[in-house]
Amino acid sequence: MNKYADCYYCGGPVTERKTAKPCLWGEQLIAIVDKVPTGVCEQCGEKYYKAIVLKLIDQILKHRTKIKARIQVPLADFSKATA
């Protein structure tokens, strides 16, 4: 388990959890990496990632290693919403 400093934004305690990390290329979702060690602020929910974790995610995406499945996600256009 990694240790994290208190939250930069609210000062709350940050604890490690395994989360799903959406990975974007510009504004396009290219993958979701599951079970990523993530520091999560207990007060505001801000997420923190260690540099080594981000490097490993980059390797996974670059070399397409450990890709378990492909999913389809519906895309809605918020600009078409009416109040």
C-alpha cells in the first residue's frame, strides 16, 4: 500500500483504493484500465496517481498488453439536452 500526502485541494486524508481509470486521447476515450492503485481523498474525492503507475498504464496501452476485453459504451450528446 502506497502512502500519499494530504489532499492538495481540501487538505483531507488520502487513502489508496483500486479504481478504474479512464484513459483519453484528446477528448476521445481510448481505454479503461481497471484495478489501478489510486490515492483518493476521503473528503472531496480528488484522485492521485503515482508516477510509476502512470508509466505502467502507458506501457499497457502502448503495447496492448493485458487487454482483457473490449466493451461498448453508449455515447450521449449533452448539447442536445433540453431543460
